[in-house]
Amino acid sequence: MGVTLGHNQYGKAETRVVRVYRDSDPHELVDYNVSVALSGDFADIHLTGDNAKCLTTDATKNTVNAFCKEYPDAVRQPESLGLALARHFVEDVEPVSRARITVEMYPWVRLNHAGSPHPHAFARRGGYVRTASVAVENGRAWVVSGVRDLTVLKTTDSEFWGYLQERYTTLQPTRDRIMATSVRSQWWHTDLDTDWAKSYEAALATMTDSFAGHHSLALQQTMYAMGGAMIAAQPEIGEVRFSMPNKHHFVIDLSPFGLDNPNEVFHADDRPYGLIEGTIHRDDAGDPGLAFDPGQGW
Amino acid sequence: MGVTLGHNQYGKAETRVVRVYRDSDPHELVDYNVSVALSGDFADIHLTGDNAKCLTTDATKNTVNAFCKEYPDAVRQPESLGLALARHFVEDVEPVSRARITVEMYPWVRLNHAGSPHPHAFARRGGYVRTASVAVENGRAWVVSGVRDLTVLKTTDSEFWGYLQERYTTLQPTRDRIMATSVRSQWWHTDLDTDWAKSYEAALATMTDSFAGHHSLALQQTMYAMGGAMIAAQPEIGEVRFSMPNKHHFVIDLSPFGLDNPNEVFHADDRPYGLIEGTIHRDDAGDPGLAFDPGQGW
Amino acid sequence: MGVTLGHNQYGKAETRVVRVYRDSDPHELVDYNVSVALSGDFADIHLTGDNAKCLTTDATKNTVNAFCKEYPDAVRQPESLGLALARHFVEDVEPVSRARITVEMYPWVRLNHAGSPHPHAFARRGGYVRTASVAVENGRAWVVSGVRDLTVLKTTDSEFWGYLQERYTTLQPTRDRIMATSVRSQWWHTDLDTDWAKSYEAALATMTDSFAGHHSLALQQTMYAMGGAMIAAQPEIGEVRFSMPNKHHFVIDLSPFGLDNPNEVFHADDRPYGLIEGTIHRDDAGDPGLAFDPGQGW
Amino acid sequence: MGVTLGHNQYGKAETRVVRVYRDSDPHELVDYNVSVALSGDFADIHLTGDNAKCLTTDATKNTVNAFCKEYPDAVRQPESLGLALARHFVEDVEPVSRARITVEMYPWVRLNHAGSPHPHAFARRGGYVRTASVAVENGRAWVVSGVRDLTVLKTTDSEFWGYLQERYTTLQPTRDRIMATSVRSQWWHTDLDTDWAKSYEAALATMTDSFAGHHSLALQQTMYAMGGAMIAAQPEIGEVRFSMPNKHHFVIDLSPFGLDNPNEVFHADDRPYGLIEGTIHRDDAGDPGLAFDPGQGW
């Protein structure tokens, strides 16, 4: 019996770097969590411990930090930062044939002081984390933008009924429920000549606008509408993927206390939760290739 | 040798309740995590397992939920919700002599749709959690408002030098550093006849305005300025307490790569962190009594 | 421009079920977190909100719970629980063509009382979480066992030197370092007629024995040795995958205090960390198919 | 109106230090998370930003690290490490009048290799975190040992009935339920001349033995029995405090599926949970003083 090394990748994960732009007034900043995963001619490291072709994970961290100084314009957006880094690793480091850069970006807002925006004081915005994931291989690049922890809720305009009945089905149908989810989404850009900041704001606005306005018969239907709207509004988006937990809000039975509860008081439950995942694809976009491929199946 | 039961308290913790106001247009909602801790004539439960005086934790949860229907006005603010609940437990449940209600409130913002605010779609705001803590005993009530996870940062206007030197001191002084913290604060109201919503917005605005405008020689100094400003601006605030981690942002040495780094690229470190805690008291406010007492010393 | 629904899946995630075997003396228990993901003829739900073919996520939760009563033997191991559930959904629920069941299992140990193991008191063991992931489609089943949060450390027998040098490489080589990681691993069984309990204990023992005994020149090399040993020891294992953070322990420079530090005092750092991922495949095992495919690329 | 600085404290929190004892064979290690909080003559820092009396938090971190080299024997137990550090800060650093050292200790177990314990390979044990908290002021020291995240469960021998009935009470009484909790406990030593390792093992054994053997009518009763047994067994323990969430395991109603469920299948719920907190005091132990005082009321 023989054993073979299959797909492998490595790099420094979660380099937490903050870049301040202080040559301008007011100051600006970007706040990133950058992870690097490299694949290539790395079998010797595994088989014999020969590290001659091993770019240290420490060096990948140094590269992230140095790029923040060397390429200040690319660093302003997570997609362009990811492109710069991924191309560097594949083009400049001999054994590397594929690089994936995953970026989390934490948005900040400017604080007020004495009635005006302050030039160098900020608060972390919260509300969501912006993400980007870039892969480069064989001279081709895939860029994916995304969001996580964007929690949205509708107090009405959501129904759920008419579903399949079988032995284990006991759920009561409803014509009016709270629908809430914490959106995790990624979308693939088929055009790399994109204004990443504008594209991102537009995608997020379309996504939430579509959620707000949709009269929902199922969370799946709302998800599909959100993705469809994003693709319709932005020609550079070729595919949208969602992973949306159905954050259940159960109407509490107050009748033991002599109280009615016409959808006013809800228990926000933790677990279990429905988990709805799906892909919406632009017909002419072609195959997404490595766009959404995490490399290792976790 | 004998053994005595000392301070004890119990109740249901972390009841996650969402209250929707749907009789108005547009809909409104409040989103709470409510914890109840009761003290009183409960020795028998501990000593013999006689539960005759035990209000079940399940009943305290039911009470939270039912109050959301019964007292819709009180429920709109965490302070008034806490007051209503704490007074109920002490006044209406015979064995209870002290009640503490701790509330976390998760702010939401209205989503836009087709260019206008939507009447019943929301996004969780993030950025901070609003808190309230209310204690009632012997006919007296203490109300504390608070915030946690409010992360603020200044890119300049922060110095740190001139400190004590001893054997283990190696830190280099600086005239310009990033100062960042995740504010956890609580403030005690000496006047219960307060508009909680307005008071809260004012306190948060003063706190962040003060942080933004302060030229800092030490995080302690900034903390003291923040608390002092809050007390100066709002006569109903008798004491402010802070727990502020110094979220270190270290300037990265890029010289090995031939790059200078004039406070532009920082490593946002996780641990360890400085932890600065302090109390700012209005001279004429009297003793805060149970205001900040968690009951059990954890 | 048209839009197409691509891969999609849904189900109840994180059903937290505890099954007590109390008809025996002493009692036994299993503690699970079960997630269900179904794919199949579900386009109508997305496109029109027609739920006629929608098995509710609530029903999938009910199924998990009911199976714990109906199939007590299958429920004793996460792999056989996953197989029973996945086969049920595909075979008994018309629109379902693929089911993936993901299980986390929390091990418990029996407590002592008066010098003997107690028949019905337990402590959660900690140390690691056991996992299983089962997929069924087209009459075929894939079973994967796994572990996460298994933190292991060697105080010596780990070197790292001789690596690639380029512009961003500043790391100093070492002939003696701490090597620590939190093992996340999954392994695919090519034989479903397996004693899951014995197989699991054997795999974990081989994995940790191999880690302990390996003189490491790189974490990749140790990872490969671990996977290779597991495959060599157990013919039912066709492929092993790892995701192993290099939990850095940095030697602290105590020379400013006049102290040497010959690898005795270390800073256990949080972030960033090296992340080493790899696949070790038995040559005659064939393609793992859906074994490691999460369905949706997150 | 005037404003006064009240209680304040500061220091470096969460210094993550690992100490390897490698001059012996086999190797040994301790793994700590150490937090320092100092009080004293620090008003100037707050009022004017004058840091002349400010021991930097960085220096407190350095002190923790250096002590791991300088005092290898004291470092072997968290209580003696805390004592050494707290005494140093109060006695050797002029402005410091009170020091509190809080330590988390993560237990490790030795791995096996080739059938024998390996001399320098370990796995993190999990199951619980050991804690210690030491305060020093005015020449007196208080030492508290503790545990957190010790999750224990009984599948029977737990009843709950006969409780108070009022408007919001709907819970059904039970003569047989699962009782589970995640123990957080701290106990104060009135004798500092204690073998900390032996004392700790004894306390944990008594605590879990007592939990296992107790026939419970209320979680409060079991808690009181646990604390009483600890004090009875160890004369150096003067007071025990507990914070114990009632981790609810609800019997699932399987009757809709034609199945009975005689306490076999349970839903392990997340929130809300009962939270039971209490103090058990040895009558002749005197006042615990600063033993459990966190300094700042969070």
C-alpha cells in the first residue's frame, strides 16, 4: 500500500493590520484581517522535511505588512489588496503556483467632536464585516467580494405554508411571521476592472433593498430574489452565493397569563436554526473556477 | 465547625425577547437579553431542598415575556423595563427582598427600500450594545445605564512618556501613538425621573465627543475626561465607571525591507492588553449603594 | 440576461440532542450537535415560493430527535447516526436526492463517588470534539470521521531551518522550538462495515502517538507522518485531511532583565498563526467523491 | 459641581505565558493566562496625565515573564505565582498599595508514544480551567482558588417540585430530571501555608464527588452540599462561592410520532438558563475581606 500527498496549502492566517493614511487631512484608515494560503511545489516539505522551497509563513506575514506601505492605493480596498498579494506570491516566488488571499475588513466611521466630524477619531462601525477572497493561478485571477454578520429582520411580509407533509412534519403553517437572518454572502466578479468601493456599496444596497421589499413565501425565495437583483443591477457580478441561517423568532404563548399575543412578543432562539444555502448564477458568466474554492474542504 | 449560607441570588439569565410594536406604522421593535437575579428568604431551598418559597426561574422568564405585552411603554427602554420588573419581584413576590435586572439591548436601524425607509425591515446596527442594570431593595431603586463593545480609535493626539522606571521597564516613550479601546462603561442615575432614551443618546455623544477631542497623555487621563464630561453635561448622572482595554496597535518595523514606517502600518494585537478601570464620582451624589454591586463577586 | 439557480441545500443546523441509555445500569449517554443539509428537487421553492416539495427544516429536526428513540443502536456512534439519517432523507422523502449529515459529538467521562465510578453522574471530558460527516446520493454513501480542537504540543524535537530566502524573509532558523497545534482532521472510510467506536479510538491514538514520536523538520512533515500512520494502521481509511494552525510559542527575550532563557519561558501568541492544510491519500482508495464536499463553498 | 476620582486599577491583562521545565526528564510545563490589576497613588495620571508614578502595563507584563524564569518553584502553582507577583508589586513598586493577580491555568496531560508516556509531548486536557486570584494590601494577602467550565451532568437523582405558585408560574413539577451545570467556583484559603497542588485536587474531587452522590431537590441544595463538603474536608478553606448555570435539558415530546420518551431524548438548550449563585462560609473563618473583591464592579 502506498500513500500520496494530495492537495495542500499553507500560509500565515489572520494577520491583523491597520493602515493609516495620515498624509492627508483628515486621516483615513483601513482595518484588515488577512490570510494567505499558498499551493505549489511543496511536496518535499511534507515528504522529507526539506524546506528549501518553503516560503516561511512569517515571510507571508511580512509581505502583507510591507505591501501596506509599498502599495498604499491597492491597500485601500480588500479586493485590490488581495489581487496585489496573490499575484506577487505566484509571480515572484518560484515554487508558488496558486495563491489564495482571504481578507476581512472592519468598517469604521468618523466620530463627531463639537458638532463636526473629527479628523482623526473613529468608531468601529459594526453591523457587518466586509470580506474579499482572491485566487490566482496560471495567469488567471478570481475575485470574490462578500459580507458576513449582516443581520436583517422583517417584522411582517413573510409567510410559510403549503409545504410537504410526512411523518415527522408537525410545523403549523403561518401567513405572517418574523423573518430574520444573518447574511453571509459572496459574489464573484467577472470583470476585474471594477471600482471595488462603489461596487461593494451597490451590492450591499441592492441586497438589503431587495430583502426589505420582498414579500416572502420562503427564505429560499427571498435569497434567490436578493441574488437575482444583485446580478441584474451589476453586470460585473457573475455569481452570488448565500449561507443564511433562519434566525427563528418564535411567538410566545402568553395565554396562560390571560394575554393574547398577535405577533408582538417573540423568543429569539439560538439553536437549532434552519440553514439555507444557495447559488445564483448569471447565465453568460461561465464557470466560476477557483472563485469559491476554499482549497481544503472544511 | 459550622457552615453558614451567605449571599445568594438566582433567576433566569439571558431571556432573549423581541418586542414588535406593530399597531403603529411604521413598525418598531426592541431587542433584549434580560437576566433576573433574586435574593431573599431562600435559605430553605439551600439547606433542605424545600422549595415552598422558591419562585421558579421559569416563572421569572415568563414574567419578562408577559411584561413585554402588559407594559408596552415601560418596555421601550431597558431602564424602565428593568424598573418595572425589579419592583414587581420585590413588591409582589413575598420571599423576594432584592431584585437585580440586567438588560442588554441590541440596537436596530431601519432598512431602505426604493429610496425610502421601509416600514418593517431592519438591520441590526452593531457598533455597541446598550446595557441597563436595575436593583430594587427596601423601597429604593438604583438605575445604571451602560454600553459595551464600543470600539473607538484615534490615529494621533495620544502620547505616553515620563512614566516610572524600574527593573522591568523597557517600554520606549512615544509622543504619537494610536490609542484604541473597546469602551465598557456604566453610569448611575441619581434621578429616576429621566427620559431614558434622550439621556442615553446624550451620554454616548458626550463620551465619544470627549474621546475624540481629548489630547491624551495616558488612557487613564482620557477615561477621566470622558467620565467628567458626562457628569458635567447631565445632572442626573452621579457616577461613571469604565473598564477600558488598551487595544494595542504596534508600529511594525519595516526597516528590514528598506521601508520607513512613520506611524502608517500597525499590528492590531490581541493579547495581552492593558486594562484601565476607574470610577468618576459627582461630589454631591452620595453613595451609589447597590448601583454597581453585582451581588456575587465574579 | 438570465439567471440560474445553482447548487443549493438546506436543513436544520445544530440540533442539540442528548440521548440517555437508562434501561441499563450504569446509565450511558451520547451528546450530539446534528446538522442536516438536503439537496434535490427544490427549484420551485426558490423561483416561486411554492413549498409543495419542501420538507420543513423543523421536520428534519424532528427526525433527528425521533431517530434517537427509534434507532437506539445506530445513535450510539455519530457515523451510524449520520448514515441512518442521510439514508432516510434520500430514500423516504421524495424530492431529496442528496443528504449530508454533520455531527459533533461531545465526549463525557463518568464521575467518581466514594471511590467508585458513579452510575449516572458525568463530566464533559473536553480535550477535543469528535465529528462525523455523512453524505448519501444515488445509492452511495460516504462516511468521514474527524476531530477538532485537539490541542497538542511538543516542548522539543522540532526544528525549522533551511527555508527559502527572499526579500520578505527575516525569520531566524531554529534547531529547537516548541511545536503546538490544534488539530482539525477528517478521514474518509472506504469500508462502511466498520466498528466506528474502535476505529475512532485507533485513529486518534495513532494520530497523537505519531505526533509525539515524530522528530519534526516542519509542521507539514509531521502532518504528513500523522496521516500516513493512520492510513498504514487502518485499512478502512482511504484519505486523511488536516487543517493545523501553527500555534506559535515565541521565546521571550529576558536579556533586558539580565536573565537568559534557554527555551523555558514562551509567549503563547494568538494571531497571526501559520495554517497548514493537507491531504494524505491511500493510493488504492479511489476518488473520495462527496466525502469532503461541503456542498457550498464556505 | 465637583468631580472626584474613585476606585481605579490598571495593569496588563491576559499575558499568555508557557513555562517549560526542561532541565528535568521528562519535561514538564505550566500554561497560564495572567492578569495584573494595581491600585495606589495614581490620581495624577488621571487628573493631569502626569505618569511619573505610573508603572507601565508593559512592565507588569515583563514582570510576569521574568518571574517565570527567576522563581521557577513559585511558578509551578497559580496560587504561589500570584502571591509572588502581588507581593512584588506592593512591596517593590512605591506607588502601588494594592495588587490583584488573576490567573487562568490550562491543564495538560502527557501523550503516549509506543505504549509509554512520552517525555515531551502533551495534549491540552480540556474539561475545565483552573483559576487563582490573589490580592495583597497593607501586608495582608488573600488567596482564592477556583475552577470554571467544569461541566457536570446527572441523568437522574434530581427532582424539582413543591415550589411557589403565582400568576406567572406554569412549570410542571418533576420527580426525575437531568441536572446539568457548568461549575464556576472560587474558594478562599484562610491558611497560606498550603500545598496548592494537593489542595486543588482535593477540592475538585470533593466537589464532583459531592455532585455525583447528592440526591437533588434543587440545584441550590446541591450547590450548598458541594460547598459544605469542601469546607468540611479541608480546614484551609474558609468560604466557597459558586455561579452555576442550570443547563436545561428538556425532555422532547415525541408523541406526535407515536413514540414515548421516558427521559431518554433531551434537547440541550442554550438560552435562557437558570443561574444559581451562592456563598458557603465556614463559621470561624472571619471576613473574606478582599478575597473575592474584583475591585471594579463588572
